[in-house]
Amino acid sequence: MSTKMKVKTGDQVMILAGKDKGKTGQIKQVFPKDSRVIVEGANLVKRHQKQSQTAQAGIVSKEAAIHVSNVAHIDPKDKKPTRVGYKIDGDRKVRFAKRSGEVID
């Protein structure tokens, strides 16, 4: 089931649950169909990789996807996790941090 996601690629987020709880990072990729995101430097897993023409064989660390409910947007004002809301600013719809009321984008 896909839902409206309030985070975008490039947003600063904090991880709320799991082995990397409390870590912050930037969103690298978003998967709206699965409601999942990939956060830079978080939820690292090891994968065994076969040798190819471009890559060496061995064990490679890479980021795995995290469910969007386990991440929270970082408030631009006080750098703490916040929820995201929408409001109409002039003639366009913008996201804002509910904690401080500051516009995100």
C-alpha cells in the first residue's frame, strides 16, 4: 500500500527505531510504492559480491531501505526531530516543520 510520503530525496532525517536509532543522515533514495527510504550511512548490511568487469569480488557494505515511519524530519531551527505539515504560501503548497513552524522547502 503506497501512501503520500512527506520526505524527499536530500532531506535531513533522524532514525527513530532499529539498530541505528538516533543517527541522522540524508535521504539518498525514496521508494513510495513500498513506503521505504534509504538513508546515507545508516542501516548498513553486508553483501557478498561476485567479481565482474567493473567490481572486485568480496564482502561489500551498503545501505538497506528503512520504513518511512521509522524516520523523522530534522527541524531546520533546533536540529531536533519534527513532524511535517503542509500549508499554502501565496500560490504554492509548501512543507513546514510542525515543531517550529519554519518552512522546509
